[in-house]
Amino acid sequence: MPAKTPPYVVVVPARYASTRLPGKPLLKIGGLSMIRRVAARAAQAGAAQVVVATDDDRVAAEMRGCGGDILVCMTREDHASGTDRIAEVASHFGWPDDTVVVNLQGDEPFAPAAGIRAVVDTLAGDDAPMATLATPITDAEELFDPNVVKVVRGGNGRALYFTRAPAPWARDAFAVDRHALPAAVPFLRHIGIYAYRAGFLRRVAALPRTPLEQAESLEQLRALEHGYAISVSLTPEPFPPGIDTPEDLGRAEAWLKKQGDL
């Protein structure tokens, strides 16, 4: 890892028409919209620039009314993934190829500053063109939840696969009991944050969508299927789970109350 985190920009893709949770960016958590919370986290982490990328005027109006140095970039409606949307932002601002860009998902309102910096450090410390984070799974219910993305990584710290299915499959242990996780199996929850340089971002967004990407509805699989490496580090601080469902929203409110931040 580098001694000092390199300069970086953060882009938050915010699509209004979420399938599982319509209008997700504008839903309130503790009285503040989710998209404002995510953007504020990025700014607090020390990003040189924070941009909310959206295709919806309602999201743009929400961000333009919050003040500060957070920018809004209107993007096309037909992007297949957040990565594609962010590539448009990189071209819009004309960022040089070596600009470090962090893709912070718009449903990660409690992303810790240390985690945002950690994904940049992971990219800087490896020659893989893309980096992301993970955290251990310790609960069987979480492992079997298809809304929780799992990552399997190799001994070199690079991703082997991302999936919504339980992985790795502990064959012998799960044949006996699927309500407890066996010890010594590296179950990892993928955290929805990526870092890449602008040149690679534009390159991967120009590639055709792949069968596994479409089957799992996971944008990072496009890079893997086209042969690009993704470096995976463990987050230095907990990332509360992202918000995909109404139940997640309720858990987020409860978590915030517990932290005393309401």
C-alpha cells in the first residue's frame, strides 16, 4: 500500500428508476436523502472532486439544493451500469487517463472515509487496472441472501468471481447444516465501491456486455470476463450493508439511531 493516498475523484452514480426500490436516491434516512449522505461521505473522505452522475432531474435538483462543492453531471438514460455512467462523466470533464476515479455506489450512505481511501490505496498498490473492497461474512443468512454479493479471491488478492449465490460452497459442511458457517472458509461480502484510472474506465465501458454480467446483474463481471484483473482488499472499517430493499431501509434507520446520528 502507498504511504500516502494518491489524489482521486469520486463519482456517485444515482439512477432514480431502481427496480427493487424505486426513487432510491431520494429516499430519506434520518431525514436526509440517501444521495446527499453518500455524496457527503465522499467529500469528507478527502476526494479532490465529487460528482453525482444522474439521468433524472429530481436527483439533480436534490443535489443542487444542498450547497457545497459537490457537482452534478446529467448523463444518458440508457446506461447498463454505473461504470458506463461514470465513463460518460470522465469524458464530460475530460479527465486525463491517469486520473484515479472512485465509483461509490449511490446506495452506500454510510461508507467510511477510511474505506474510500483504502480502495484508492489498493489500486495504487497493485498493477491490476481495477480495485474493490470486501469484508468477512459471519452469518449464514447473509451468505444465502441473493441481495448480498459475494466475492471469491485468490491467494494473490485478486478476484476469481463475484456472485449473488452462496460462495464458496462448503460442500461437506452444508450437506449437514446450512444454518451455520464452517470455520476457516473465507466467505466475503463484496462492497460496492471501485477504483480505476480514467483511461481504463473508458476502455471497459466500451467493451460489450458479457453473459455472466447479464446473468448475475453484476457490472464488475464484465472486466473479469474480458480478462482484466480486479484487486480486492479487506476494508479497514466496517461498511454497513448497502440499501437495495425496503427492509434494508428500515435496518439503515435502526443502525443510524444506534449510532446516535439521527
